Amino acid sequence: MEINERMANAVIDGAVWVFSGVSQGRFTFPGGVFTDRGMAEEWIERHKLSGTLTRYPLNTGVYDWAIARGAFAPKRPHHISAEFIGTFSSASQEHYHYEQGISKDDEK
């Protein structure tokens, strides 16, 4: 599939792939955003990166997305706080782990 076709399909699909690298054992701001997982993985491998590649829905927050899918339900008072919502991530998001450009999920 051509790169332009892959990009068009990702936009129709309504999601992007976000790579968050690791620096000194801590995750940092995203290092790249891609419309296609394959393109992201080529970039991760080429630069021998360590971190996580996560699929994010477009035009919604992950908190709202997870609630709508039934993957999360607020149960405690702090679950509706701005701080919680603004930093929320969900294990139900499709995601992959890499060390020095190699997928750690392929080993399982």
C-alpha cells in the first residue's frame, strides 16, 4: 500500500499513532505522531528508539473514549477531576512497547 493511501485510511479510521519515548527511565512528551502504524514502526526501528507506540482516537479525549467504549467508569471522586481526566490513559488503547527499535510485544 502506498504511503498516501495509508495516510488517507488512517484519517478515515479516525485515529493516529503516538510514540512516547523514554529518557532516563521516564516517559517524555511524544516524539512523533503518525497516521500509519507501519510508518511509525519504520521510524522507531531506524532510530533504535525505546518507548511506547499508542493508538489515539481523533476529536475526543481518551477519558471520554474509554467511558463510551465501556472500558472505564468513574468510581471515585477524583475520577472526575480535571487533573485525572487530563492525564488519563487506558490500557484498552492499542499499544506496543519497543526497546532500541525492537518490538517487545513480538516476543510474547
